[in-house]
Amino acid sequence: MMNTLGLTEQEKIALKIIEKAFESNNLDFAKISLDRRSSSYLSLLTKEEWEPGADFCRLKAGVKSVWISLDTWCCAKEFPSSDRFSNVVNKNQRHWKIDLPSLNSIAEICDLIIDVYLYSIGESPLKNALQTPDLTEESTSNSQSTYRKKGHRLTTLPQDYVVIDLETTGLDTRFCEIIELSAVLVRNDEIADTFHSLVKPVEKVGEFVENLTGITNEMLTNAPSVDAALPEFLRFVGDNIVIGHNVNFDINFIYDYKMKIDGNPFRNDYVDTLQIARKALPQLSHHRLKDIAEYLSLDFATQHRATEDCMMTYQCYLKLKDIVIENGINLTSLKKDHNKIKAKDVLAATENFDENHLLFGKVCVFTGKLEKMDRAKAMQIVANIGGINADNVTKKTNYLILGNNDFCSSLKGGKSSKQKKAEKLALEGQDIQIISENVFYEMISESQG
């Protein structure tokens, strides 16, 4: 075990997760040495014939965050150490700010750290890990979701499974927190056991989330932290197939928080009742859990509470399963799948649409500045999927997409007029979701599993 004497708590946590990344790749973390460059600057070096100062990874810990830097030019052996910092032609560098105490996204960065480490000791070519993602229409797979090694989305209809549902403060795992976990264990399509826990977030729950879910800050005062609640939830889930409605969003939260807690991915296979419903009930204009339950004449008393949504998902799944079997519906076709511009000017470049895509036929509105592509390109992607672009939020809007910076700012109360209107419509029961730019990229690249 590495000597961590004199390290900050943030650095110890980061190193522990990196150590697990080494172990999962059958690499010896004992070969790594540390060099304290300053009171806040820590370098990770190899011990295999390295020149002094040739670090492959650096940590700079602050009070509320850790900066992680990877630089291939620092570990390139063909450059003398005196030239490395001046040879900018060969510079290939990325930095990440990791928020504490949750260390958001560090698990995904571990894969890149391993890549650079193997390159630095000459055992592997660089896999372009440090190249900035180019999220164009042709290359959407480089989004954050690329680094999630999740289970498989199934097109079968199991009779032994666990239905899951989470309540969160939003839909983006980088900025939002879990506030409720629920699961229902099912054997032979009969309920065998249940699990439920509220989860105390680091930040206070906003008024919109309180009104939407009915979960107040007072209710969360004595709830366990996610570090305590999620492992209990995962022990209950075990290695069962999980079922949920639009379950990818739930799985993404479970996956990312599990990686932060123990450094291991959530790999359970899963079934999405939203995708089944869109195939089995094409006559419905909306496929929210509420819409499906009402169509199937199921009681739907409470919405946006995890246990109630689990029970409703379970009932909907049984009904949908009967419809699929009775009608011989083939589920194997469920596949994976800011410029000033007017929505009416953006036309689809194809007539062949994937009608199973989450954005097909959905009205999308963008607000704020996108980080990774201009708004015209984002709107073109929506059109090519078969979605409908609009300039303003109305009762017909299904998704309001906020630029990442605007999404983060909105958590602290800085909301645009479009977001305020969308929140009002959501509370009135309209089929509208407010998502970040990051979630939008996940949807266009992985929403079909």
C-alpha cells in the first residue's frame, strides 16, 4: 500500500479510486511513486527507468475540488525533460475539475489514466484518450456515456427480475443527486420483497423538485447518505435483471455513484418498459408511465415517488408482456441506436427514421449556449432522428435542452424564462422534461441501449 502520510483527504480518495482502476486492469499500483511538487500539487510517477519529473498524472487538490491533469507530452520518452514543457507542437493535454465530496466522473477518467500510464511505460499505443470529443452527427459515441461499461439491454421478457426506480434532483449525473431509492424483487412474476430508502443529498433540494416529488428537505434530514444507502440498495438488487421505465437514466445514476463509492461498474442487464410500450402501444401519443397506466386501466395515485413508480412499472410490465405475447410483437427491433436559427428552417436530411428512438416525434427546444456543438448542428441531429424542433416552450414541448453551464447555474436558482415555463408545465402534468446538454448527447448516442 502506498504511503499516504501528508496527503489531503481529497488526494487519498482520488488515489484510492485510481488504485482500484490499476487493480481492475491487473496492473501493480506499487510501481507508482508520488512526488509532492507544492502544498497542493501531487505528481504520480512510474519507477521504471524514468527521468526525474516525468509524471503521467497530476492531482491538484483544493478545498472543494480536485484537478486531474493528463499530459502525454510529459511522459514522452523521446523528449529530454528539459524540452518537454517547451515542445508545444507535441502537446496533448486535458484537465478535469472533480467536484468534492462526490468526486463526480472520476471513475470515467480512470480509464484514461490507465491508457496514458501504459503509453508512458511503452506497453501500449495511445488510444486517443486525450482527444477532445467531437460530438458531431456522425460521431456521437465519444460522449460521457462511452466510458460506462453497462450491462446489456434485453429484448426478452423475464419472469425473475428487480424493478427499480430512483428520484433525483435532476437528470444529469454530473450535477444532480439521488434522493430516493426503491426496488421490488419479483420471482415468477410475483412480488417477493421490496426495498426503499430516502437519501440525504449534499445540496438542499430545490423548490421545483420538492413540488414535483413531494420529497422535502425536512424528510431528508435524517436519511442516510448515498454512500450508505446505495450499497444496501445494490445488495438487494444483486445480479438480477433490472426493469424500469426509461431505465437508462436510473442506471446511469446507479453506475456513476457506484463507481465513486467502490470503483466497480454496475453491469446488470436490463429491460426498458418505455421501449416495450412504444412497440406494444404505438397508438399512444405519449408513453409516460402515467399515460400507459391510464390506458391499461391501472390505478395511478402517486407520481414521482420511487416505490409507487416501481409498483406501477411492475403492473405495466405484466400488462405489456401479455400484449406482446398475445400479438406476437417482435421486440428484437428495439435497437441501439448557438447559432441564431429558426426551428422551421431545419429540415431532416433523411426520410428513414428510427421510430424507436426516444426523440422520434418529440418536440425539442434548446436554450442557452451548448458547449460541444453549435445549436444548428444539435437541431439538425434532432430533425434527422425524426424529432420536431421548436423555438419556444409550449404545452406541446417534450424536452427542453439546457446548455451545460446553464443547467449547472439553474441548480442555484439562475433560470431562464423557458425553464421557468417548462417547470410550470411539468408541475401541471404536461409531458415535458428539462435535461442538460450532457443528457441530450447520451440520448442521441445510447438511448436505444
